[in-house]
Amino acid sequence: MEKRVTTPLTLEQVKDLKSGDSVLISGVIYTARDAAHKRLCELAAEGKELPFDVKDSVIYFVGPAPAKGDQVIGSAGPTTSYRMDPYSPTMIALGQRGMIGKGKRSPEVVAAMKEHGAVYFGAIGGAGAYLSRCIKKAEIVAYEDLGAEALRRLEVEDLPAFVIIDSEGKNLYETGRQEYLDSLK
Amino acid sequence: MREINAQDITAAVKRLCMEANSYLPSDIKERICNCHQNESWDLAKNILGIIKENYEIAEEKYVPICQDTGVACVFLEIGQDVHINGNLEEAIHQGVREGYIEGCLRKSVVRDPLDRVNTTDNTPAMIYYDIVPGDGLKLTVAPKGFGSENMSQVKMLKPADGLEGVKAFIMKVVEDAGPNPCPPIVVGVGIGGTFDKAAYLAKKALMRNTNVRNADPFYADLENEMLEKINALGIGPQGVGGKTTALAVNIEKMATHIAGLPIAVNINCHVTRHKSIEL
């Protein structure tokens, strides 16, 4: 049974999400990949204001394909998250609560998640056509020059994902595989 | 001597770029369906169901299966009795340019690995030429995503490492990759040649229909054995656990030096795209 998650994502909501939970995410989320993260962290280092409200925000690591015909947005599945590892601890310290991506994270990211209370969701990599249907509105907020990598504001409805790493640091990539292997014994 | 016009190559490459990004090869679709049916782990089964629905949507709506529409890898088998009227290389790039713009495919190529400025039309293509007997021209476009490309590795083994070394290296690459390359994956392996030829063979291996085993029974058995071993790791679809980690293992091999045993493993995700045409 899926848990419904609506943004902005509060600390209370985060505490309730456990590694392995299937979720459906609705509300406003933001997109950013490495290039946008680099700029956001540079702004933060200079003490300047970010182009969106980072408090209790969820960032989707995605560089969508261009919209075709009457599409709101083109195919939009997650990109590999480890490329954001150098930046995510800074973003989490600034108040970001959720990340949507795929693949492993660094110990530094997990430490920041535990310290500040954040959650890492996995969306299905390679399911871009399916996931784009959950995006009801898309607009560029900043960094238009980055093309697919621009910072976008998305309104999503029932975006399917699962909790990979929860705010206690429990990791589905470790436990899921082990539980499956144990089930064969 | 047969004449082929460069414009015809541009038109073919353009079409292949667009179609390869929306239509998954039938052997890959069959394998995803079979794995979906046979998967026993709940979350893994749900994920495979969505992966299946995803390629159906892409096909029906003629939109990209994955937003990473890749760098366009273009393979040519050119008959030695063919003459191209016009600039062949430019004709290929032009086909990629037109296909990626008209097809609303993502432009994912930067002009320089360090200054990282996007070329905005997905050129240049990565081109691989093979000169073959005859007067045919076979074109294959394989859009290669980098989530899986980044998880690929090359290693110069010692001859003494032998078959066991080869097996251990394949397992190491898959294990290192874990959930990152969007499993279930297709594993392309190149053994032999030189440092670069091994990598080329691994990429070529990914172009082979996954229902066709290596013609050499020894390597065909090795493909089957490695697939079984990889799926016993329990990584599962997207790394959440389960029996479906790889859809297929394709191995290509060639002669090598007395002092060496080069091996390359090129990983592809479940969106293993390639489309060919003969002109």
C-alpha cells in the first residue's frame, strides 16, 4: 500500500517515512542536476538568496526531454544521484527535506540527512515516459541557459517512488537485497 | 561501384535516431515481460510492471522511452564497392542534428569534456566504421545513456588470470554498479584485442539481439553462466532486491597478444536501444 506524500515536506512527514515504503508524491517539487546544484551552492556560499524556497522542499534530479505536441514536459525520469553528492549536504543544511533520484549516495549525504531530517526517494530510472505523465505543470525558475539542466518548478500528482534512505539512515539498497536473498534460504 | 548519396544517409540517420528512442527492440521487450512474470519479490515485480508500461506509452505516443536520449552511437558497415557522393561524416552528424531537434529528443552532448558547453543539437555523433566486402551499407543508431555508460570498466588482466579472472571481473563491474545503471541491465563484454578493441567489442556486444548467443559454444555457455550468476546477486530491478538484475549477457571476443588478456564490460540499462537499416 502506497503512502501519500504532499509537499512542502515537513520534518514530521519525513520522520514518518521509512526505508522501503512505496509512496505517491504530489505537490510542487523542483528539478536540478549537477550544474544547477553547483550554482545554488555558490549562491549559498556567498550568502545570497536562492531562486526558490528551499525550506521543506523536494528536489527531483532530472533533466527532462523537450515537450512534444501537447505534452506538459517530455520524458522525465531520474538521473543518477551520486553526481549531486558534493552538493546535497549543503542543500539539506539549508532546509531541503527530500531528494528524488536513483542510485547510491555518499556517507556525507546520509550523515546530513540524519542530522537535519531528510529523505531520499528512488524513482524508476528509465521510466521517463511514464513519469512525465505525473507532471501536470512545468516552468523554468532559473538557469534557462542550462537547457535540460535548468531549475524547474513542477507540479506533480501521484508520482510513484519508494523510500531508499530514510531520516534514520536505513538504506533499502542494503536491506532489500539482503531480505530478498534471505527469503531464498 | 555503387553510388550512395550523402543526403540519403542523413535521412536514414535522422529516422533511426527518432525511432530508436521510442521503440524498444522486441527481444528486450520480451525479456522484460518474462522477467516481470517470473519475478517473485513484490517491489521488484511492481517496478518491472511500470517499466513495461513505460515502453508501451513511449511506443504508443512516439515519445522517448527515457529522457536520457543518449549520445548517438552510429555504426556503419560499408561495402568496399560503395562510393559516397558528398561528405559522409557531415551527413551522419546532420542526420543526428535533424533527428534530435525534430524528434524533441534531449540534447546531451557537450563540445569539450572540460569546458562543458552544450552543442544544443546532440552532435557530434560517435561514429564507428567497418569496411566489409560487397556494395551494401548497413547503418545502426544506438542512443547510449550515460547512467549505465558511467558504470562500465576496462581492465588489462594477466593471461594467468584466465577464465576465472574474466568471470570475477564481470561480477565486480556489475557489483560496483549496483543500483546506479537502472537495472535490469544488459551486459556487453569484450575480451581480447587491445585496450581499445576490447572496449569496442563490449559496445558491439550490446548491439547483438539478446536471443542470439555467441556462435562459439564455449562463449555461449559463458554468457548463460554469467547471466545466471549475476541474477543470483539479488540486486534486483533498480537495486531494491529481486531476481531480475540483468536481462542478458552478450560476449564478443577476438585474438590478442601473448602477454595480455584485455577485458571490457559495457553496461546498458533496460532501455537498450538500437535500430538498423540497410541502404
